[in-house]
Amino acid sequence: MLTRVSHIGILVRSLEEALKFYRDVLGLPVARVEEVKSEGVRVAILPLGGTRIEILEPLDEKSPLHQILEKRGEGMHHLAFEAEDLPRLLSDLQSHAVRILGDPRPGAGGERITFVHPKSASGVLVELCEEGV
Ligand code: CO
């Protein structure tokens, strides 16, 4: 039911600072920067080999990501998998008592997204997303 690694999310204090490494030193192109209001975040999208790096900067202090930055600092935030049929996948996961964090909602690039709690995924915050729905 999963088709690929959609992206890897990296949480940072400053997008501009982070791009000095990921764009300017590593040479990854920035396809675009967009705001995802539902998650309280500004995202730079850097495609690479059929997947992409997403660099996440909290929009303001009310963003849930701001609290995480305060607590844990910068670093890898989530691993996102592309799903073919997100509603079916979610009902399957729920039947296995996997903890899902909220109903599917709009993410970057018009995807539908939701998350699996790290307690259900060996300590990794897993995002599940479906494109073009
Ligand atoms: Co994501």
C-alpha cells in the first residue's frame, strides 16, 4: 500500500540558515517554499532522486513545531511515506491498534496527510500522505 518515501522532514529555527548548507553547500535545488497553515509551518521543498527533503520552520510561537524546537532543538522531524489509498491504509492501521494523529488534512503540495505516533513506529514520527486527492 506504500509506494515510496515521499520526503524526509527536517525541523529548523531558520530556513535561510538551513539553506546555506542544504542548498548552497550540498547543492540541492529549492523547488519552492510554501506555508502550510494547518501545521503552522513554512516549508522549503528540495527534490532529490524521486523523493525530497522538506525543511520546516515554525510560522510563529503558536506552531506545535515551535514547542518541539524548544524541547529538542533542530533535527530530523519525520519520515513520510506515500500511500496509494490513504483512507484504506488508515483503517487497516487502526485495526492493528496503530496510533494515528488526527484525520487526513491538507499538507504541502496539495497532499492529504496524517501522522503515526512515534510509539507505534519504533520512535519515528511517520507521516502518511496521498498525492493528488
Ligand atoms: Co511532511
